[in-house]
Amino acid sequence: MEITAKRTLVKSAPELWELADDLARLEAWMGGVVGSETPVSVEVTARIPEQFLAWRSSVASGGAQMRVNLAESGFGTAVEITARHHGVSPEASDALERLLDELGSPDRKPFSTG
């Protein structure tokens, strides 16, 4: 089964790419999609910087696949996240929406003095 979540975020493709192209983050996202409370080991299968990223879990972890597409769109970036897994559940849709929330949230940096 395949599910997709789409949203236009008010961030540039380079900003979103910096967040998405992170192995620990990809493993955490995969865990959310397959229903694991812990990160799931993944392998990146395709990468076009600032445009497309695809990854998959091992067969032992369910053989799930995910991909993120980024495309400029007006004042932001259109983000499409797709997950494919034999056991996709309503919780997986929620996980994709949370992933979009995470990508779209403002970066909070502490004030520096000096």
C-alpha cells in the first residue's frame, strides 16, 4: 500500500534538503511509518540534492520505502512525501503529516551574547 502527504512549506529547497538528508532523521521517520517506537535502519537508494531523496528499510524490517520530492512553488517549496509498505496503517498517514510539520517548523536557535 502507498500513502502520500503533500504541503507547500515556506522554506527554500536548500533549507529543507539540509533537514531531510540526515541518516538519523530518515531512520526515525521510517520508524514512525512502520509503527516502531525506535528508529529503523535504512539505506538511501536515490539522491538528487535539493530535489529528490529515496530510502528503504531492510526486508527484515518490513521492506518499507519512502521518498521525498522537493520543488520550488511560489514563496516556498512543494514537498511530497510518499511511503510504501505492506502494512501501512492510518498511523502511517499521521506519521507523514508529523514529518511535514517537522520540516516546516521554524528553526529555533538560542540567543547568543557577545
